[in-house]
Amino acid sequence: MAITPPSERIWWKEPVQKVEIVWVIVAFLWGLTMFFTMIWWHGFGQQNLSNEAYRIQPFQYAEKVDKMIAEHTVRQEGAFPVVKPPPGSDVYMIARLWKCWPILQLEKDQTYRLHLSSMDYNHGFSLQPANINIQIVPGYEHVVTVTPNQSGTYALVCNEYCGINHHTMASNIYVK
Ligand code: CUA
């Protein structure tokens, strides 16, 4: 609150100061720099996976997963089939309340097309320790091309809150 009225009645109609123009230009150029860095880093930083997404009905997706499980299951782990699909093939995983289905076993240095979809709600695909994070959305089939380059047991956790047993939604991917 001003006690006295401004000396200039039209106080806001000033020419823009040089320093303000300079800062607007600096901020704009920095924004552009970050934008192009993002694109460059996608290609050369090998951090963010290229991700394709296709619309699909949950039951259609489940049919493809069941087919892979029927053809390539190598053993059971409790109630979970462990599936070892041929190198270079399409591999499928379902996220649903509250499990990732089935368990995949992949070969080191082989490239796979990994498909992900949800049967019900949003789930997360967080692969540790590789720190790969993908959101799994029902109605969409996400496809990422992966080449596991280290053997071992990878941990898979759901990192989208999906209900009362969200914390139990964890699994493994084996790479040998
Ligand atoms: Cu699925 Cu949290």
C-alpha cells in the first residue's frame, strides 16, 4: 500500500530496461540449450530408452503373453513360470494387481523387443540396478528394445502406487 500517490500517474508505462531484455534473452537461450541437450542426450547418452506405444485391449495382450508362456516356459518358481524366449524375439510381460507376469530369463548381449502392458491400472516398471523406469498404462502396449549387457539377477519393482499390495509387486529378470 502506498501512502502517497506515485509521482508519475502512469507509472507502469516505462521503456523496458536493457538489463531486463538481457535476462529474457539469457533465459530463452538457456531453455533452448536444455531442449536440444535433451534430444542429443537421448541419442548419445544412452540413458532414455526409445519407447513405442500401441493401443491394445487387455485381453488381446494377454493372449500374446499366454502364447509365449505356453511355448517357452523352462521351469516354475512357485506359482510363476520362468520363460526363456529365443534370442532376438519379442518378449512380453504383464503388470496387474499385484504381480509382474511371467518371470523372464534373457541371454546376455542379445537384443529383445520387450512388450509391457497392464491389465487393470497404472503400474510402474522400475528395473534395478539399471535404473530403467517405464510407466505401464492399461490399453497401451509399450515396446522397448533392450540388450542386456550384464548377466545377473535384476530386480523389478512397481513404482506407481497401485493399491493396498503395491509394496509386494516385485519380481526378477534373469540375464545369463
Ligand atoms: Cu503395481 Cu504398484
